[in-house]
Amino acid sequence: MNKGGRATWLLMGGLGIVLFLAAYGLVALETSQADRQSARRRTTYSAAAGGYKALYLWLKSLDIPVGRWEQTFKNLPQDGSVLVLVDPELGPGTGEMEALKEWVSGGRTLVLIASRPNPFLKNMEFALVPVFGMHEKVAQKANLLFQPGSYTQGIHILESDGHADLTSQHPETVVLIRSKWGGLLAVRAEGNGRVICLSDPNLLSNQSLRDGDHARLALNLLLAHRGDGSLMVDEYHHGYGRVTSVLGHVVHSRALVPALQGILLLFVLWAARGRRFGLPRPLNQEKRRSSLEYVRAMAQLFQRGRTRVLAFEALIRWIEKEAKNILVHRDHSLQNKLLAARRNPDKQVASERDLLTSVRGLYSALDEARQKATRGA
């Protein structure tokens, strides 16, 4: 392998190593981020402390028609009556909020459970105000203020380690439960339907569902307006049923920005090496001629050279004959010219230009001899 090829292979190997390390780093980053947040993902697929799998399986065991919704909100079924949306990780797509509001306004119920602000809360005119001074989980009884109704029936104790203050500027919003941290549960009308909002998702999570009256609160919120319709828990905005390709996963993952930075780094390294990426092309080499072609070329050269020699020899004989006819063949200068031409004709006729020069010299010598003879007479 030549020096250029070896350098190119070394560069390609280096880029390959960098690409492998970048991919490995992305996988490690994605895994670490998923591990850190898996305990707090509010999905019915998660059996971690903050998941909602226990609530989903409990409702199933009660023969309640509950299912996971893994499509866009523009496809919400008409026979559904209650939709539960818990701390969505992804925002609404184009046209989803309009479709959701239209679906709720038709007489259905949306249960929003969130611990931090998100676009769905904002569009439904709810706000969460962070409260400082949250401490260890304590049983709230005397500090809870209840608004009587079907949502608060049978609830006396709720154990919470703190939550954001749930507020709303909508005039029809009613705060049903307040704690020392502020609003905990509120409801408002949306057309012929309603929107229920709970500001502490931990109350219905796997680790807290059995505490206090949390299970009773879950039944009150989910079954108060179910009627004969089905109950759906949104998983589409947790990423389920959303990604259909590796490219889509990368685009929607947190590793997108590091991946773009790695691609930019590889492009800079490639551009610094040169415009062409690949093995060096070999130098152009002349094709070797066959022996037959060489012999043919030499024969043509010899034939052309020999033709000039024959023409020059014919000219010498003509000059000698003409000199005898005009009786100048004894001229000393002319005889020297002819003698020199006979001795070495090849050198004088190496080319057409040499042949022309020699012919002119012999003619000049013949003409000078004729003139001398004329003057002497």
C-alpha cells in the first residue's frame, strides 16, 4: 500500500472510531436519561413508584372498560366518555387541541392530572403556581378544605408531599379541594362537557394509591361521568404508538442535539482532509505499445527518409547532365558542391527543409557556373 492510501485508511479508521464513540455516547445518554425519569413517568406501562400501572390493573379487575389511547386526539372515538391525561411528556400536534376541545364540548369529560405546566393545561385555562416549603409526606385532614359534591364524596384523608397551587382565570372554574399549598382539585365546564384538573399526580401513583382515600378519589374522578361510555388513558403523548421508525425515534429523543453535533464534527474532519473522501486514484500510465507497432512506425520513418534521399540523388544526376549540356561541368565550385552532396547525402536531407536547402544550393552553384561561362565568352 502506498503512502497516500495508508493515510486515507488511517483517516477512515479514525472517523469510524469517532462515529462509534458518538453512537455509544448517544445510547448511554439516552439510557441514563430514561433510567432517571422512569420512576416518575406517569404511564400505565410503568410499574415504578411514580407509574400508573397499579391504577390501570385495578380498574381492569373491577371490570371497568378502560383502555390505553395511543393515537392522536384527532381520532378520539365518539363512544368514549372519559379521557385521562397524566403529566404528558409530549405536546399536542397540529389540530389536536381543537379536536380535543370539540370532543369534550360534545358532553364528555377530560381528567387532567399534572404536576407542572404544560400546553394542555394552558389551553384548558388552568395554571400551576409553584409553592416553596414542601416537606416530607404528611397526612392532610384538618388542613384540607372540601367543596361538597360527587368528586369529594367519601374523601377525608389525602397524603401528599406537596403540590403546585392550581388556579384558573375561567369564571366557571370551581376549586373542590384546597390544601395548605393551595388548590388541589378543580373543575370547569367546557361546552356540554367538563374538564377536571388534579395538581398532584403522586396521589394516584403506584406507591400512593393505597394510602388514605386516594383510591376513592380515583373512582370519583374517573367514574362520575363515565355513564355507558368507555374510559381511556392517554399514552400517545408519552410516546407510545407515536414513533414508527428509527429516524422518528432519533428526532423525538433527547439525543437529537448531540447527534447533530457529532455529524457536524465528522463533516469538519472530512472537510479538513480534502474535498474527496476515498482512496487516492493511481497516476495515469502510458499504455505500452506492442513490438509490431514499433516495427511499423520505424518502417514508416525509414520509408519517408529514404524517399527524400532518392529524390536528392535524382536531382544530383540531373544537375550533372545539365552541366554537361551547357559545358560547365568542369567548373571547380560546381564540382565541389556535387562531390560533397554525393559523399554524405543522408545528413543533408534529414527533413523536407534540409532537402529544400540542398536543392537551392545546387541550383545556385549551377547558375553561377552558367554566368561565369557567359562572361568568359
